[in-house]
Amino acid sequence: MNQIERLSVALDDRRYEILIGEELVAGAGRHLAPLLGDRRVMIVTDETLAGLHLGTLERALEDAGIAAEAFVVPAGEASKDFATLQQLCERLLAAGIDRRTVLLAFGGGVVGDLTGFAAAILLRGIDFVQVPTTLLAQVDSSVGGKTGIDTPQGKNLVGAFHQPLLVLADTGILSSLPRREMLAGYAEVAKYGLLGDAEFFHWLEGHGHAVVEGEPNALRQAVLISCRAKAAVVAADERETGSRALLNLGHTFAHALETECGYAGELLHGEAVAIGMTLAFELSAQLGLCPPEDADRVRRHLAAVDLPTGFERLGGRAWNAARLIEHMHKDKKASGGHLTFVLARRIGEAFVSRSVEEAQVAQLLTETIAETAPPLDLAGE
């Protein structure tokens, strides 16, 4: 029997479990059955995962006497939109769901966010289960109840807090993940060390390559520590009115980059977070809040595992600091015309600031663009 780690997310009036280990998809039925009032679930997945692992999940549910129907959406961030949400909700309603029906999100963060939001609004709220299949989803988006979709104005601007019944994080399934997706997830793993656990970041400096390469013990340890950290933060601040905002380390920059690039796969969320965390530490150092050597250490480690730390991999685009700041003002964390950043006093000690001058951000972005963005190829124009 494979070792299964269990964590509990304890909220004011309820709690749910996160299970971490291998072969959890193959055993999903026995973990789900005790939670179901009606032996019926609606699986939401994407085209890529449906071709790889949907059959395993369906057999696991059938073996436990659970009826299941699958709804497949296009893969990629572009599916986190109003059109896909509408189509999904209409298909689920046409299938005859009721308030005892449970949705099962089987995929990465896109599927989890989309399914969770559908569960939050269908019939004024039904239950759902997260079965995250990417490293990023396992350590971040599947835990905590944030659901939503993107709009042309920005990322996750429409959504709801809606907690799952259960999270099954099958680390074995990550072996089929492309390296780029593993790296994107690793950025969120590193985030937990940078914002509140310097010892964990030090461990990652020695084991980060093993995590990215999918070494089972290192991977399970990274997912366990990350989920434990997020569960503690969510339990203390479910609706992000205080300490939970620390989980946005790097995200003010990251969401601006994602909005500028669009959601067609040019820039993955975790890649944007890696750049954003680097910039957050650089900004902290420039403001005299953080030792410059800590900012250098962050950049070196993320670059060492092959994550982007600047604009060098985002060529072919005329980057503009003013335009990125314009996106930041539309971020849901902005308030009263002031930008919100998570800054750091050192590795492992982050804090929220709403007092950074826009000119300081513009200077950092301008310098970073000049240093790392390749010049545009204007030949033939």
C-alpha cells in the first residue's frame, strides 16, 4: 500500500481533507463514497487529460458503485472564460443535476477553478471535489476554495469562494506532466518557502531539481509541505481579509504579465509567478527592505531550476512599464487607486504593502525590461 499523507483544512464551521500520495486516482471511489449523499458525480476534465487518465478515474468510481458522467472542455487557460462557463453550466443542467449532485474537477488549475465556480453558482451552490493533476494545482489552486474565471480586463476577476469536499493530490499522476508544467508548478512550491518558511526554501535549494524531475520522495515532501502551509493560511483567513494575502507573493506582477500576454499559452501562470517573485524581491531590495543578497539568491535558485526570472524568454513583444502598471490597477487586489504588493524583509518573511510609489515600480520594470528583454527584430519593416 502506498503511503498516503492526510491534512485537514479546518474552517469555522466545517473541515475537509487533503490526501497526498500515489495511486489516489485509481482509488478515488473508496475515498469519495463516504462523502456522497447520492452515488452520482459529474466529472469535469479537459481534452488532454481525458485522453490520458479519464478511463482510470471512471473505472475507480464504477468499482465503488458510483455513477459518473464526464464533461470535457478544451485544454488551456482560454477555457477560463464566460463562454466555457456558460456551456458547462447548461450541459450540467441538461444532464439533470440536483443539489445532491457532486461535481468532480479532474485536471489542472483551469479545470479546478472553472468547475469550482460552476459548483458555486449552479442551483445556488452544490458540492465539488478537487482531483488536481498538475503540480501547480496540487500545491496551490485546489486548496482554499478560490474559484473563478478570467476576463479581458484581468485574471480571476469574476469568481467565488467555494470550498471543496475533498482534495485528492495524486503525485504519481504528475509523471505524465510535461517538464514546462512541472516547472510552472515548482514556482508555487518555492513561493511557500519565500513567504514564510526559510528552512523549506533552503531545502528546495538542495532538492529543487529532484522535485522538478519527479523523484517520488522529494515530490511528495514538496507537495506535503506546500499544502500544509496553505491549509494553515486558509484556516486562519478563509476570505483573504488578512494574512491570506501573503499567498499573492509575486502575483501583482504576474497577473499583469499574464493579462498583457493573453491566455493562449505564451506565458504559464507559474512562469509569470517566478518572474513576479523575482521582481518582488528586487523591489524589496531597492526599497531597502530586504538584503540584496536575498534577492540575488531568489533569482539564482529560480534560474537554476530553469524558470524565467525576467523578460528574456518573452521576446517578440514591445514591453512597456506603463502598460503593465495599467494592468496592475485593474487587479482585484488594488484598492483606492493604490497598488498592493507582497514584499519581503528577507527570505521567509513576507508582508503586504499598499504604500509603494508607482514611480518606484515603473523604474524597476523599465530597468528589468532594458536588461532582460531581447531587442525587437525590426528587419524588413
